Amino acid sequence: MTLPANFNDISKHSFCVLPWVHRFVNLGGEVQLCCTAEEHSHSYIKSDSGKLINVADGFTDQQISDTAHIREIRKLMLKGTWPPACERCRITEQCGGSSRRSHENHHFKHHIPWILDNTDAQGRAPVRICSRDYRLGNLCNLRCRMCHPRASKLMLEEWNQISRRRLRLKGENAYQLTHMDWFQNEQLWDDFAEHIHDLEHLHFAGGEPLIIPEVLKALEICVKSGVASRIELTFNTNVTKIPQKHRDLWPQFKAVNLLCSVDAFGALNDYIRYPSKWKTIAHNLDTIDREHNELNLGWVSISITVQIYNVFKLADLIEYTQQRFSFIHPMPNLVHLSVPDYFNIQFLPDDLKNLVVKQLGDLSQRLKLNEMSNDPNPLDGILAFMQLSNHSPYIMNEFRRITSVFDQVRDESLICLVPELAGLMQNEAGKSFADRWKLFKSQVAWLTGRIRNRF
């Protein structure tokens, strides 16, 4: 098999190494294609009987790799056809951005000849899992506004206060979210140990991985097996803690990379990522920047989930990172929020979208981002993503409702932190018949779009 020379250029192809070399296990033990695709239903890997595969079911890596589902994804990619699960990378490239696909193809390019030589016409290939991504449960010390009890079990009570009745989590569903134990399944750890000599990259997110005991278990297995020095670690962390046990283990690995989830500067970050304290976050970022050699850090980047709450204040955090650090990457990683819809910048009114365009254009000029590197301007990617959908009165009505409940429960005020959103929060659409009819049509359009995207 061969690939065209430009297979990794933006929007030129769909090939990605991950279905061959990567295993992603999500928060509930679900096996999915990768974390970038996790929001898409097609990313949940199914057995040949049609059942969604969970680690608790005891499937081996070989059995998962041989499923018709994964084989079909591989065949589509080799033909240059985008699999349905890969919509997020496709959109990122469509918007001119650098996708997860292109990054992983570059990182694992040394495996591509092996992939092409060892994949048959049915999409089968030997197991070579050199990259693993584990979300070992939903233990977390934060309750971020855009989060869900699935990722932080501390969110459960507030989730049931802000959610529509049909979405509230009660009974068995609530119990399962607060008593996850799939990561105690022996098959998971047997496979981990069996294929550990193929491992080059190990990624953890959460929950908060730096406080999850099973993350330490995985690191200790790597050290005891004598392979840690060949493995690169990455973590998505909220930077609220840098535990001593991690400090002791990290120098034994090839390198450790951190994606620090910080969504705004100062009080707005604490508002979004409640109940974090900016003083602690800033102190830990300074420690990471100063002690990167002692911590065996290869690279560190701040990762911003761009959403309605912070899109008007991106400049504050980006300019802080530009001026503050010598080791942490000066330009944060900008990740557009897709769900929940009510925090998605695509559904903002046009006047607020125009304000975002002006603010980010001014910021880009101040930073001269186009002159910093050959990479696409990440702010341009955010603007392109924002314009992919039109304003939705229904979704913005949900934004007002949910934000108001959160503010009441937590005794906070969005308008005090983001005055640009004052008009949106005070909009009382739906009072007249014309407003109610407009809201109804908007809801129908949103539901139609959700159904279309699902299938």
C-alpha cells in the first residue's frame, strides 16, 4: 500500500496512524477511537455483534484491533475518505488549523511504513499499541462549568440543579457515576503489562490524573518493568497540585509533557474552573516554568477550552503567557468547545461574533502571530470555527438559564467578570408571541441539526 506524498497536508487526505498504534479508554471504560473523536457516536468501538466495547467486558487488545469497526475505519483512511468519527479533525483542517491527525502522523511517522506493509485488504494488522490514553475514572477536585459528572463526580449535585428534568442523573445512573471501578479490571492491566515493551507514549487525563491512584499504578508498572526510560508521558492537568510522588517518578521516564488546563486569567478562570484559586494556579505554573529540568519536562503548554465564557478575555491570558514564562510555550493551545452547545461560540448573536472578530484581530496584530512561526494562526482557526453555525436563540436561552442557575448556586456573577455578555444575559426573548415563535423555530432547527450530525 502507498500514500500520496501530500497525505499529511491540511485537507488533502484522511489517513491517521491512531487506529493502528493507539488505544484510548475513556472515563467509563469505553474503548473509543481517540479523545479528539470522543464526542462523536461513531468513535465508540463496537464488537462484531454490535455491542459497544468496554474494558470491563474483558476484550483483549488483539480482539479490539480485529473488530470490523476498526478495520473499516482503517480502510476508509487508506482510501482518503474521512470516517464519520473523524469529523472534528476534518473541521479543524477545513478551518485552516493543525489537526490531531496531522500532529500524530508527524509524531509516529516512523510507524507508517510498517502500517502500509502489514495491513491487509480487510484492514487487519498485527497489534502494535505504542500509544495509550487512559481516563482512569472521574475523580477530580474541580467542578468546571462546562463539565459533566461523568468527568468529575463532584458535579453531580449541581448538574441536577442546572439540568432539564430529562437530563438529571438519579438512581442507578447516579450511583454508577460516583462508584466507577472498571479500572480495577485485571484484563486492562494484563494487556498493559503484556504490550508494555511496545509503548512509546502514555497519556493521562481525567478527572484530574495527578490525584488518581491508578495513574501512579501505571507509572510504577513502567518503572518496575524497566521500560520507563523509553516512554514519553503526557498529562492533561488542572495544575492545582503537583504531588511529590509524581515528582519522584517523572525523572525516570524519557520525558514528561504537560497540557495545563487553564481557561482564563485570574478570577474568570476560578469562575469557569470552580473552585480553583488563581493564586495557586499561578504559583504552580511558575514552579513548572522554573523547575522544568528537575521535573524532566519536555514541553509544557497551557490549553484553553475556548467557549462563550472566555472568548472575550482570551487576550488577558495569552498576553500573560507571552510575558511571564521562559519555558512554558508562549502561545497557548486553543481548543474550541463543541459541547455542551450552550457554551459553544458558534451560537452567539451576530453582534457579539463581530466583537470577537475585532478583539481577536486586534490581539493577533499586537502579537504578530503570523510572524511567530510557519504554523497557522490559532486565532484564525477559532474565528473560522465560530462562523460554521448561525446564531441560535434557543441555545442562547439555555446559556442564560444555566448561567443564572450556576451564578445563584455559587453566589457568582458573570456580568461582573465579562461585561460584554451583559446584554445577552438580560435578553428576555420569549415574552411575546413573535419571540416564542422565533424560539420554537430555533429549537426545531437545533434538534434537526443534532439528528443530522448523529447519523
